[in-house]
Amino acid sequence: MLQIYNMITLISGTNRALAKTDAVTKYMTELLKELNIPNQALYLKDLKTDFLNDLMYSSDNQSEQLRLLQDKYICTANKFIIISPEYNGSFPGILKLFIDAISVREYANNFSSKKIALVGVSSGWAGNFRGMDHLAEIFAHQGGLCMPKRMAIPNIEQNFDGKVFTDTKLGDRLVDFVKAFIAF
């Protein structure tokens, strides 16, 4: 039986050091705290890649670190906010690899029937819309319920200094997006 908890997990979908995506994730965790919403953040930069081997698709061989992360951040959450930068017109491979690796264990308790918000981050003007579309298809396949509205954060270097949004309208839109997701 699927057990639902009252927790939002934010996933920073890159393993790149000093990424703006991590700073946006931290900004959003603080925003949720201000709104008194329980949340936790998983930064894929902290993910060791020891699970990347020819046995990774066997639940019996899942790495201990991956099992602990899945239990803490995925199975205990009923909602997810995925913050994904644009890599090569889509989303980072480490995010896909993580989703694939946890799919061999507790599949029904990962994303099925859970609500998901997608936030795209890019250096360019589109805010990773294409990558969010790709992610939405993957989560739909796994039974996740993606919020129809998505949040694109374009021109990240100009619009976000790592702590505050220099484009205040964009910052206000992000606050509205988070509030809409809470109500979703």
C-alpha cells in the first residue's frame, strides 16, 4: 500500500559544482520554510556514482547510498519540485540516471500518484521548456502527476545573483508558482 507523507522534496537536478540550479533550490527551500511547508532538498552533486555499474538495474545490487537517499528523499515525500538546468536542449544525464537507478526498487512508492512541479533554469531565453517537457513525459510514465503550469527561469546569470532575483517580476512569479504548487 502506498504511504503518503506531508513532505515536499526539492531535487536539484545537476551534479555540476557551484551551479545556479543549486542556488535556486536553496532559495526555494527557504521560501517554503517561510510559508511553513515541510521540505527537504536533494542535491545531485552530492550523489556518489558508485551505483553506476552493470548491476545497477537489480534491486539486490542497489548501492547503500542510493538506497538511503531514495528512502529519505523519494519514498517519504508526497510532492516534488524538480529544478533542472538546460543541458544540450534537455535536462542533465545525472537526473535521468538517478531516476533510472531508483526505479528498480520501491517503484510504486517513488513517483506514482505523487505531485510534481517542474522548474527549468537556463542561460538562454527559454528557461529549459524542452527539458521540462521531457521530464513531464518520464514522470507521467511513472504515474506522477505533473502540475500543468511550469516555471521557466531564463537568463539565470542576469536574473538571479545566487541569493535574490534581480528581476523582481521573475522572483514574484516564482513565489506565485510555489504557492500554486502548494495548493495543487
